[in-house]
Amino acid sequence: MQLIAYILVYPILWLISMLPFRLLYGLSDVVYLFMYKIFGYRKSVVKGNLRLVFPEKSEQEISTITSKFYHHFCDMMVEAIKSMTISETELLKRYKFTNVELLNDLEKKQRSVILMCGHYGSWEWIFILQKYVTHKGYAVYKRLANTYFDKLVKRIRARHDTYLITTKETFKVLYAAKQEGQLTINGFVSDQSPKADKAIYWNNFMGIKVPMYVGAEVLAKKLDMAVVFFSVKRIKRGYYETTFTTITEHPKEHESYEITDQFFKLLEEQIKEAPQYYLWTHKRWKHKDKVPVA
């Protein structure tokens, strides 16, 4: 069944990826109409999240953010499909970096990097960063259930020299690279929600106490990697600008969870500035009522 699904869907995705951007975003507008206006995909989750973290906003403001979010969400969907065939030249034009010299400086210092981000703006095209650095690029991801689509996603990232590794593979792969003297830059989308009963750290995110993943911080300390946050700003439709902020060059000097807290602080600042670009369909606050008793 997995192969049949792949055979049926892949040609459609490929044809969509070949569309010029003008038609691609026309398709996005149609998807928005169905997803938001007609079917209301996860609309209750989106509005519930927004009301929770922005209690001071009126219902009209919540509705405006929700509508803008779905427009952006649909754009990201078609941009992800476009990744199958988009040229390097086109990507370099559409996804720019304001201060890539920060990473170049870490290269000169022979420092590998943990690159942390949230589900904000656009993280689909970050892999073009490999054209500006000499670090070997890895991104931590969750393996897809369909093995054929999983291989497809890996091929798309590998087109621009970024390699996907699962959470279970991460330490083994990066430890081996360190032993070989290889510099690596490693992407972590770090705002996901761990299972409440397995979480070892809870703190406030957007004013709500939730469990937090600390894997990026733990790995940075074990392998002595610099930690950098990247924020993404949407310039206009299909164009993004990324800025890097050093959280620390020496993670072992920090108290437990201090790096994680700094990451969430930076992410919050991003979200509050333009909340429509955060992934509100994600049930990030689903464990808010399960805070362990101290």
C-alpha cells in the first residue's frame, strides 16, 4: 500500500513543483479557501492556542491572526513541494541570510554548531545555508511512516548537501563526526512537545508552563558544540530573511536548562512580533494541565 500511495501521489507533487511561483501561489490561495473557509482544518486548535497565549487580544484580532496564519501555512505547503525541483539560483534569491559571517567565524574557530529554531516563518528552505558554510549539514527529523516518501524527503534535502538523521541516530552520527575531526552544523526544531510523563524539564512558553525538549542542549554539552538560534522574517510572499543569534559558544559553562530557556525566550520574541507565522496547528500546550507537583 505504501508503494501504491507513492506511485499515485508522487507525479502530482512533481507536477505541482514544476509550476511557476505565480501559479503556485494561486494554488495556495485555492487550498486556503478549502482548508480554512470550507473545512476549517484544525481551526479550533489554532484559535484555542491563540486565545490561550494572547488573552489580551480581542476576538476580532484572534480571527485576523488566524486568517493570516492559514494563508502562510498554505504557502509553506506549496513551497515544501516546490523544494523538489527548485533551482539553487532561485533558492539563493528567495532565502537570504543577514549575518552568515557569524557561522563563518565559528568555522574559523573550528567549532561545530547546534542550530536551533522553532516552527516559525519558514524552515523548509534553510538547507540552502550549505552554500555559505563548509560544515557538513545534518537536520534531526522524525522518520515518515511511508518509507518511500521518507526517502523522497531525504533526497530533497541531500540535493543541497543536508542530511536527515533521526533522534535515535543523532548522537552516534555526530559523535563519529567529532572523532573524525569533522565540523558539522546540525538543525533542531526545538519547540515540539515531549510526552508529559517522559519530560524532565518544564518551564513557561508564551506564559504557559509546558514540558520542553532539552535534547539540543544536552547534545551541545556532550559534544561541546556552539549553540546558535536562527530567526526567519518573511519579507514578502516567497521571500525570507534569516538572522543568526549566538546563544553560547561554550555550552558547558551554562547551568542546566539555561540554554533551553534562552532559546524559548528568543522564539517568544519572534512570535509576539508577528504571530501569524508560527505553527498554531501544533498542539504545543496540550500538556499544560499536567504540570508535575514539585
